[in-house]
Amino acid sequence: MMRLVFLTVTAMALAACGEKPQTAAGVKSDAPAFEGTSNAYNAPGWKAGDKTAWEQQLKTRAQAGQNEYNRVK
């Protein structure tokens, strides 16, 4: 009985050593956020690479859509 418990614990300990590292494969995070993406889900009126328009869009979104004091009146 003790041998079975020992083998089970040993097998569980060795199984934990075999876990593969989790990395963000294919994600390029060295580009600034305002450089944008090449998909069709960008906000209307915003052009990729326009830092001023990006900051204005974030400011508008924070005030209009995420500020509960402005939404509830």
C-alpha cells in the first residue's frame, strides 16, 4: 500500500515538471498602440499612426462611455 502511494506521488511530481512554457507566440508588442492594426474594427475617423487622434479617441471614450457620472443623469 505504501509503495502505491509513493509511486502515485512520484508520478504526480514528475508530471508537473513536464509542463510547457506558455508564451505569447506571434504577438508583436514592441510597436506603440497608436500605430494601429490592419483590421476593419478601428474606430471611425481614426487613422493608424496618428498619435494625437489616438489620444483624443481615448479621452473621448473615457469621458463619454466609461464615466458613470456622465452617463447617468
